Amino acid sequence: MTRKESIAWYIKWCASALLITAMAARATGLEAYSLFDLYLSTLGVFGWLVVGVLWEDRALIILNAVGFVILLIGVFKSFV
């Protein structure tokens, strides 16, 4: 199986699309999109965390694990 055919290839592109969409929502500066940005960023960072684990890349794992925890705290706060 080539790298392109692996599940990590699909996850990384979906996660990247989620993060780009989240950044576009953030760039609007509209308060209405802040939760949209938060949720999409959380999903995108989680996707890259999965890719880091699949690739056994410690830098990706650490960066995205920390980012996921930070964003998840924001998600939980949004429900309170």
C-alpha cells in the first residue's frame, strides 16, 4: 500500500480542509462564526493528531495533542 492509498492520506486532507475552513471563519471576524471556528479547529487538530499517531511522528503528536486539549477546553466552555 502506498502512502497515498493509506487511511492517513484521507484523514490528513480532510483535517486540512477543516482547518482551512476554520481559519476562513476566523478571518471574517464575525462573532457568529466563532463557535464554528472552534468546532472545526478541534476536529481538524484531532485529525492531524490521528495522522501523527499513524505516522509515528512525535512532533505532530505533541503539537496536535496539546492543541486538541486546548481547543477541547474551549468546546466544553462553550456549553457552559
